[in-house]
Amino acid sequence: MATRSVETRAKAASTEGGRRTRDRILRAAAELMFKQGVAGTSIPDVQRRAQVSASQIYHYFGDKKGLTAAVIEYQSTVKLEQQRPLLDHLDSVEALREWCERAAVRLDAVHCEGGCEIGSLASELSDIDPSARLGLATGFAAWQAAIEAGLARMRERGDLPADEDVSALAVALLAAIQGGMLLSQVNRDATPYRRAVNVVIDHIADRVAAARAAG
């Protein structure tokens, strides 16, 4: 079963019914792997949650490794697209604060349980699965690119100095988000997250003020 090619599995999901079944399996696997980890999620677990047979899972994903890779892509791309309306407008200090505060509100709502979907997968898989690590790196790069694009527009408008390293700022903010979420998860308190991201955003605000003073 695990030898089915990616192309063959893609064809299997080309019908509307096939896509619905595949999406149901994928959502179920993503939820379970987020809640109980990849190692703690078995194919029978996914079967029960998605209400499908084992053969259907192997039909669409090949094996558990293929399913895990699909979950990484799902968490990286689908979640990003869900936030696209905000991500496409991260070109002001106010927009950055609003975006980060929305995440803080979500943390408060779940008592800081669970952490970040991609971050959780990265913590578990980066050192034991090279292909998963590459997929996760691609996912983080997409988030970094979205942040960097907004900062680049700020620089183009003159809101940031012309020589500002917006790539470094984007990495710093993404690292603050991920590290802040982890500390908040451990402490069951969103304060570490808020402090971490606000330090970076405050620095960006200072750079904006410097650009305006020099302009």
C-alpha cells in the first residue's frame, strides 16, 4: 500500500467524493496530531475520527509518513490562507499589533493549551524526520515571507529606513511568536507571548519613528 505513487494518489482524489473523503481524513489527522502528537496518533485513531477504513487512508496517503507530510502541508498552507486577509495588510505597526493580539486572544480563549500547530509538529519531528523538517521549514518560510512583505511595503513608503533589514525583522517577529507561544503554553498564561511580540513590534515602531524623524 505504501508504494502507491503521489501521482496515483492525486488521481484517486480527483473526484468530488474523493476530495471530500481525503479532506475529511486530513482534517481528522491534523486535529489528532495537534492534540496528541504524531507518535501518539495511530492510523486506527484517524479511522475512527474520520469514519473511514484503513484502506481509504492508505489509498489517499500511502502510509502514515505520507499522511504526516500532508498534515504538515495542511497546517502550513491552509492555516496561512485562513489568515490571508490579515497577512496581506501587515504593513503598519497597528496592523502588526492587531494580528499578534488576535493570536493572544485565541491563546486566552483556550487557556494557552496546545500551542502553535506548526510549532508543535516542528518540536516533535525536526530531529527525527528529515523530510518532515524540510516541509516544516517551508511552512515557516511562508509565514516569514508574509510578514516580510508587509515590512517591505513599509520600507518602500518610507515608513522604515531605506536600509532596514526587513528579513531580519520578520525572522525576529516570527521567532518571538513561536517562542512566546511555547512559554505561554508552559505557563498557561499569554503574558510571555504578549511580551515577546511587543518587544519586537516596539522596536519596529522605534524604527518607524526614526525614519520619520530623518525624513
